[in-house]
Amino acid sequence: MQLRGVFCSGALLLLQAVAIKLPSEYDTIWTSQSLNSSGSMPVGGGDVGLNVWVQDNNLLFYIAQSGAFDENNSLLKLGRVNITMNPNPFASNRRSSFRQRLNINDGYITISGGLGTELKIWVDMDTSDIHVSSRSRVPIRYTASLESWRTEGYQMVPPEQQQTSWGVSAVPQLPVPYQRPDTVGFTDSGVLSYHHNDDLPLWDAQVAEQDIQDPESFFNPMRNNTFGLFMYSPDLKRTLMTSGTYINTSYTGFQLASTKASSRFSLIIGTDQQQTTDVNAWKQALIAKTKAGLSKNQASTIAWWNAYWDRSHIIINPAAGNSDPGFQVGKNYQYFRYMMACNAKGQYPTRFNGGLFTFDPVLTDPEVPFTPDWRRWSGGTFTAQNQRLLYWPLLKTGDLDILTQGIDFYGNTSPNHRKLGQQYFGLDVALTSEQLDNTGLPNIYEYNARAFGDDSEERTDLYPPGIDFNDWLSWQQDTANEFADMAIMARSVYGEDVSKWVSFVEYQLAWFDEFYRQRNGLNSSGELIIYPASGAETYKLALNPSSTVSGLVRVITDLLDSDVSLVKGNTTYYEQYRARVPKTPLHQCPGATELTCISPATNYSFAQNTEPSAMYAVFPWSEYGLGQPTNLSFAIHTYFNDSQAATYRGNTGWRQDQIWFARMGLTDLATEYITDRLSDSTRYRFSAFKGPNYDWSPDINHYGSAAIGLQEMVMQTFALNNTQIRLLGAWPADWSGSFKLTAPQQTVVQGKISNSEVENLVVTPSSRLQDVVYGLEKSQHPSFD
């Protein structure tokens, strides 16, 4: 491995002054209409995402907004817009002119057709207002219809409740939820549609189930939540209400239509979401904001997108074209970033199971013929094992603003978790479960799963109140540790003031020290006895699971290495705490006893899921990997020679194999897996819509896991307590391109790659050049067949 050309000082300033643009070939271009909403194209901004498609000569788009949680904790869409034109530029005799294009660099969609017509759809990054404009060679009459499927309330049927937080399974002990209606109608020369949460049936049931004390003091995003839109155009007037069915969902349409034909047209749809008791004031503010936004131009939003792409990139084989597998990897990696950026200003995290871009569910699974609001695993229940994969990549992309959402979720709910720790165990610690509603409470079904159904059981001492009575999720308190580490690393990578998250970090760590000392004391070596615990969702009723102990050491070490002001413990306490954490367990490999493997736990009672959680010592916890002082062969044997772990492999959804390959320096396997994972979708029309895999379509955590893997192939920064910068640790020789990534100590690393060499390397600050190594240098990489 060689380095050609290192730039600093004046040369650095010159390079930084040239903004990076993604290859124009990354734009998605379609020259025919779509069959249905599964053939939609994403666009968004602020906290709003649209699925845009043209079908039967009409322009349609779904509108989704982060934070649109109803009483049942569904993440509801705001509606669907249907725009028709007369004469129609997309009519059959004009279809040869059809062209739908997503301009990724500038973040908008254009659709052109006959009659010299071009429509543009974009979302304002600052206001989340949706803009649709059109110009044509001849005058055209337009009709814009807001189509709503929630003008009346209705009783859900199983398994429709899966879109809510009432649980993944319908059981007699829990009600099948009722969908409350929106308020939709014509007003102020436009169409207003909104939803306001008056009552909280789900929350009230959780409070009763979990015996929550002082529930009014709890953070609750559902309380008085109000969200909706106002659609307006000075070119259109109120006309008709219509009705119809799209796919399998009935709707009512509220139409605005042209009073005369025109060669230009503009439409704005203002959106908003707030927790408020003054709905009238909220409505008037939304209407005023929308009308004022009509005159705003796109310049600031384009500037935002251009600056966003200049933050970071990985571009592969840019001249090869879309038939090249490496080109597709680079393109779809950027489309993951694109979908995350559509919620860049959102108050709530992008969801792992579809983000803002779900579509009619029956087009993904014919067994779920429900409304466009439906997705598997809920809209308001957050599963840390999945969500983490969307946010780890943001430590390398410069996207602190988006990373903040993921950490804030735990920062906001941490006071609730502390109340649970006090209520159930009398400890001033955070009791954080794996699968949380956005209130911080365990999901109502998951909390008592074994008590529900026809074979209901009674809790035992192994499942005290406060702990999920659930074979999958019980005693899985450690996944929030990953977000705690992200919070600490945000200080190192970005220089961010993380004081608002320190309480979350410390009280999350406190659970493992204070609870297990209270329950079990210490062993004869003065170490914690972490039992009962859980190795991911797989190794249950475990003693000292490796994913927990390896993670505790890493988070405590990162906390001690940071310069944050502590609020609960002090340096001496955390040094002593770290010394109390048991070592990551090792054992003879099942099926290859002559080899040493990382053990998933010192002991466990049963296996429930299929996660090889011993590999979590490689990622996320970095105890094993290139450049670390530990014996990397232990990790390699764990993956390849542990007969049980060998059955837990895969390359879709939340699985992380390609990350482990990259961190272990296994270039061929990392390349094979990442090429498959980031190849163009063959199921849906948009290249970065894959799924449902284990979750839903588009599967955002599939792409988050891929993004981490690709980043680790380019640059690894975990070794030697986050000080080493390893470039091309698992990079294939036939990939060329360029990269720009962020690293600890507020470092930016960028360069070009050609023939397995880094050219024109720029490291800022230049003092960090001394920490750069290449390939397998200084890695103690074992020989491996």
C-alpha cells in the first residue's frame, strides 16, 4: 500500500474551496410511467418525505411527516395528492416525451412530457413546505385533489394493529385499536387536513398495565399531538368532493381546479406538527405560513443540498456507468444518505422500517391489504437493534444534525427511564428496554407477551415488574449503550457540546453497575455478576454476555477519554466501574474445539433469535479488529468455525456480516457482501428501495448496515482508543474513486483511490497524518484459509 501526494496548508485550502458534486449519473431517470405507488421516487426536506410517481397520466404523491403520531402511535401519512392536467402532457400520444428525473445533487424531481411541459416537485428544507410548479408551451387546466382515507373513523382488524404500538400480535387481553378520523375540508381558498390527539387510549392502557406513577409528568409525544397540511394555489379554486379507491383503499378527494388554462402553475402544501392544546391557533398559523411560503424560491434548499453532499462522500468507479457493480455501490450508498437527509430537520428519528417512504402495503405483502399508513413493527415503537444502524454511519459523514435525532430520542426519554428505575427497583438509574415506544415505555404487548394469549403465564422472580416478560426482549437493557457511545463520540468527532446527553449516558451506564450489584453482589474477583442478561435477542437468561461486557468497557473508556463534565459519577468511579466489568468471555469453538472463539456469554439458558452476538465485540464494540492488541483470530474463528454462530449469517436487513468482514480485513468477503447489499433493487423501481427483509419496505436499516460496512472498507478509526486512522483496510483492487469522511479528534480525511493507492490525501488537521496507516499495516492480521 502506497500513498501518493499529501496536501496540507495552502493546497488544503484550495481543495476545500472546490465543493464536491456527486456524479450526474447518480440521478434516477425514468422514461415511462409507473404501474402503482411501489414504483415511486423519493423526495423530501425538513421533516417531510414524498413518494412521487406518474400513473395513468396523473401525477401522484404520498406525504409523510416525521412526528405524525396519532393516539395509537401510528405514524400516519398526511394524505395523497393527485394532479391531473387538460390537455394532458402525459397522454398516450405524448408518452415518448415522458421523463421523470431525481436530481440528487439539488434534491428535487422534474417530470417532463409533451406540450413542452415540465413539472418540478421539491420540499423546502427550512419550512417543510411542498412546492409543485409547472410550465408548458400551451395553456393547461390543472386539478389538484387531496385524497384522504381517514375522513371517518373505523375499527381496525388484525393484523392491522401492527401499524400501531398496540403490539405485533393481536391477543384477547388487548383491544384491537380504533382509527380516529382526521378533520378535512375546504377553507381559506384551499384544503385543510389535520389530526389532533384528544385522548390517549394506548397511553392510558400502558399506564395501567405497567402501574406507572405520576404519568402526567412523563415525556409523551402523543399528548395533544397535532399534525396536518394546508394545500393552496392562487391558480386554483374549490370545486368538488369526490370518492374512489386506490389499490384497495377507499378515499375521499377534495379538489381544487383551474378557473382558466395557463402555461404556468404553482401549488404549495404547507405542513406542520406540534403538541398543542390551541388547535385553532395552530390551524391559522399553518394557513398563514403556507400562503407566505408560496413566494419563496428554491435557492436556499438547493444550497443546503449542495453543502450536504460536500460534507462527505464515497464515490466508486464514477466513469463506469450503472452497469458496473462498484458504481451501484457508491450510488446507493449516497441514496441512503439522501433518504436520511429528507428528515434532516425532523424532531424524531428516521424509522428503520420504511422511513418516510412507505407505500401501499399490499404491494409489498398481499397478506396485508390495509391503508397506506400500514407498516410492520409500528410507526411509534423504536427498536434499538435496528435504529442504531441508521445512526452509526453519521459519525463518519459529517451529519451531526441528523445524528442528533437518534441520540435525542434517548436523551428525551431518559428522565422517564430514570423514573422506571426508581419505581421498580428503588435505584437512581435508567431502566431502558430494547423495544420502546416514543414515550420511553416498553411496548404494551412486548412488556407482557408471555402473559397474553391462550397460553398465558405468570411472572416469576426471573421476570420482575419493570422487565419485559418476553422471550425475545427480556433483560435486553444494553442496546441503548450504542446510542450512549454515539453521544460521547459526537464530542470527539465534531467537537460538539454534548452536555445535554451526559445524563442519559451516565444513568444508562448506572443500570448495569447498581442493579447487578444490588441483585448479585460481586464475585470473588470483585467483578460484576451480570445475570440475568441477554446477548442481543438470542442468548437469553445469560451470564456476562459478551455484547454487554465488551460494550460497557468501550463506552466507559470513551467516556473517560472525553472531556465532558460528568453529572452522576466522577473519573475515579468510572475507572473502578470499568475494573468491575467482567472480561469478554472466550471458549473452545463449538464444532472446532482446538480453536478459541469469543463466547456469546459465560453461560445462557436458551437461544431465541439468530444474532451471533459474540461478533458484537468486533462491531459495534471494537474490542477485536485491525490494529487492536487483541487476538484477531479469535474473532475470525468465531465467525467461521463456531458451528452455532455459522447458522446465524446473512446479508439482508439488520445483519452486519459485511461490517465484521471489513473490520477483520477480509477484503474479498466484504466486497462480495457489500456489492450484493448495495446493488440496485430488483423488486422495486427505485434503486435504493429494498425489503421488506425482516422489517418493511423500503428497508432503511438494510442500507444503514451497508453504509457502515462500506465506510469501514474505506476508513477505520476505532483502533488504539479511536486514535488510529486506517485507510483501505478492506478495499478491492478494482475499485477506484474518491472519499471524504470524518474521524475522531475533529478530523476530516479525503482523497482519491486508484490501483489500491490513496492519492492526494488531505488530512485536517495535518497533525493527524502521523496516525494514518494503510491496508493491513500494524494489524497483527492472522493468516487465514
